[in-house]
Amino acid sequence: MSTIRALLIDDEPDSIRLMRLMLEVHFPEVEIAGTFTSSAKALEHWNTLQPDLVFLDIEMPVMNGFELLEALPQLNCSVVFVTAYNEFAIKAFRFNALDYLVKPVALDDLRPVVEKAAQRQALKTDQLQLLRQQLKKGQITKIAVPGQTGVIFVDLKDILYVEASGNYACLVLPDNRKLLISKTLKDIQEVLEEQQFLRIHRQYIINLNQVKHFNRNDSLLTMVNNEVLPVSRNQKENLISQYGWL
């Protein structure tokens, strides 16, 4: 296994010490190329250190994590955001397909992040920009879907429904395109149900704005693309009581 050169950037020295200890003890493939409590200092040494992986705090004085990344001429490394952010922000990281760790960092959470970093997946500028925009607005309007040729951004309002596919989920779009993402329905339900979506069945989450007809007798929903989806008995009453327009 090739060596992964890592930078640790956090204005809290204790956080850096803990992360360094975990990496040195449990991940011999990771070489700590440098540690910084100042983003500005990290920027000065960036080109010399040439990191493959950066563990980056966001909220730091003078220059925060976003400003550091935006100051770089190009993003050619993996970035893991280490944050004490709130629940909404965690959802934003997740739905922009970005890696994050919540303080205090747990070893079980760190392991899959390092394994993914070994694949040398560089942070995409458009993912970063969308994350920052969503954190500022406090609203998630798009989901980032990693594809074979890059990241595809999908407006939530354009999703007709989401179908479970094992440990994956399939987003169905108006042109009947289907995008497979590495999340379960449970993973994405908490965000989508805040955006006019409802889980109607163990297999389906639907966009309530894309419903064409609801057959109450047969518990079937017809979507605008004429796909017919079953409604579970538990959710039938929920549809009727909460969404009287159906």
C-alpha cells in the first residue's frame, strides 16, 4: 500500500494531538506531513508539502477552512472536514457527497474515511461551492451524485421518486433517467421529507409535487411520468390526513 501524505489543520491543538495519535497508532499507511493551527500557515507550506489528504476544521479565526481551500490554485487532494457543526450541516456534507468527521472523532468513523482517501479522490470545486452556499442559506436544494465521469448535481424538485435498491437508492428523474447512489432510503429520508417528499412504502420515497393521481381504494399512486407505485397501509392514512389535496 502506498503512503498517504496527510495534513492536519485545526485551531484546537488538542484536536490535532488526538487525530495524530489515532492516525499514527492505527493507520501506518498515513504519513503526517504537517500539522497547523493556522490556515494561513498551512497555505504558506502547501506547495512544499504536497498533501494527498487533508483533515480540515472549518471554523477557524482569520482564515476559515473554506477560505483556505478557495485560496489554493487547484484542489488536487482529498479533504475530510472535521467539524463540530450542527445536525443540518452534517446533512449538507452527506448530500454533497463530501467526507466529514464530527468532533470528538471516533476511530470507527475515521477508518472508512482513510480507506476512501487511499483511492486519491480529489475534492471537486463545485461540491465545495454548493456546500458553502447551503450552509449559508440553511437549506438543501440539490444533491451531489458521484458518477463515473464526475459529480452530477440534481435539484431535489426534479426528483420524481426514490426507489430502494439493496444498500443503494435509485433517483428517478422526469426524463426517466435513473441515478444510482450509495445511500439507503433511510439515509436520505431525513433530508427529503423536509422538502415535500414522503416515504410511502419500504421501497419508495415520492415527491409530493410530482403526484398525478392517488387511487385510495387500491392504495396506488400514479406519478407524472405515469409510473404507478404502491402505498403501504401505514402510509395510506398519513397521505389522506396530511395531504388532503390527494
